[in-house]
Amino acid sequence: MNTKNTLAILLGLSLILPMMQFNAFAAFPEEKRDPTSISLDLIEQCLNTMQCNAQVFTGTTIKFTGVLTDEDGETLPDMPVNIIALIPTPELVTLATTTTNIDGVFEAEWVAKLSTQKTAFQDVTKKLLSESLTVFAEFEGNEELAPSKSNKLTMSVTVNTIHTLVNSDKTQYNEGDTVTIFIAFIDSADNFIDPERIFATLNNESVELEKKKEGSYTFTIAGVARQHQQLIIVPDTEGFNATTAYLTIIVGGLR
């Protein structure tokens, strides 16, 4: 091949390659759908207006609100919206799905929980667990409207704990006395709470507590025997840690 032919080939390649490059980019279709914008309001539990940094316990109901608009700021009604969270695994999970109303506003609720629950039946050694989430709202788009994602809110979800409190009406009893025992269940926010299940035993035999009001119960022993008695209370609610309470009933005259 002579020098002239070589130069001709190189010149031809120099002209063709830029065209090939241009055509490669042209293979991606231009977005022709109308742009959209979605916003996510601060939640009630936010500690600041920048990143939110909310700290909530499991079982807390979180309310999300926001608005979906087009590029001109006109609201978009009857459109599906997802509330998405980035969890530490890392993984994107859907917390809730809702639809915008006639004003383009959406509302959704989510009961806070850990993405992976670690549970243990009657295990009083369970430790508090927490998980950090980054939450945003998402409109997936349709044939006419382009997808959009909102601003992000950060939050920390901590496992709630049911604390068990037990007390009796006296510190010491005589044989035949009536013993009244008061039991209360309080969560990490100091609210009275009813456990889903209560395991109560007196001297290793199952007993039933009498509910008085939310989170408040009593147990009565009529004519206590002349022996020391031990009451054990174990609350259990899915997704919660729990503390076990012990009460020894002292009967006078015993050593």
C-alpha cells in the first residue's frame, strides 16, 4: 500500500469516527415528557429544618405530606406517590404508597419499625437497637409526565421498650391476709401501654392479671398461705424490647 492510499484511509477515518460518536449519543432518546417536581414536608418529629434528624421509637406513627406539580407549578391531582427510605444495608424500601388529592397534595402514614426485626421470646437480655433512615417522596412518572424525587429527610428509629413496674400494698403480710399487687407498663416515652401479651406466674404457675385501665393492672391473692410467694411478670409486644419484673411477697413468721 503506498503512502497516498494510507493517507486517504486515515483521512476517511478521521471524518467517520466523529460521526459515529455523534450517532452513538443520538441512540439515547431525548426526554420528551413534561418535567415534574415533588416536595416532602418536614415531619412533626424533626429536630431541625435542614436535614430533619428526627429521633423516633418503634410504634410511632409518622405522617408524611407534600405536593406534586408540573414545570409551571400547577398541581397534579390523582397521581401515585411512594414514600421511600434508604436503609443501612444499603437498600431502598417503600414505606408507604398514596395518591395526590385534587390539589396535588399527598398524605401518607407509616408506623416506625426497624427494617429487620431482631426478636427474642422472653429474652430479658435484649439490647436496644436503632437504625438510620434517609426518606424521600418519589413520583415514578407516566407516559406524559417525567419522574421526580423530593428533598430528603433523615431520621433514627430506635426500638421501644416496655418497662414493667410492680408494687404491693404492704411490705409484709400475715398468713390469711389479702395481698393486692399493682402492675404498670410504660414505654420509652413514659406513656402507659398495653402489651400484646402478658406472661404472669405465681410460684411458677400461670395467673391472670385484672386490667384497670390502659397500662395498669392488678393481681389479688385472697388468704395468702404461710409461705413466701414470688410473682414474675413478662410483657411481650412484637418489635418492642421489654423488662421483666419480680416481686417477692413476704409472709411474717417465716425464716
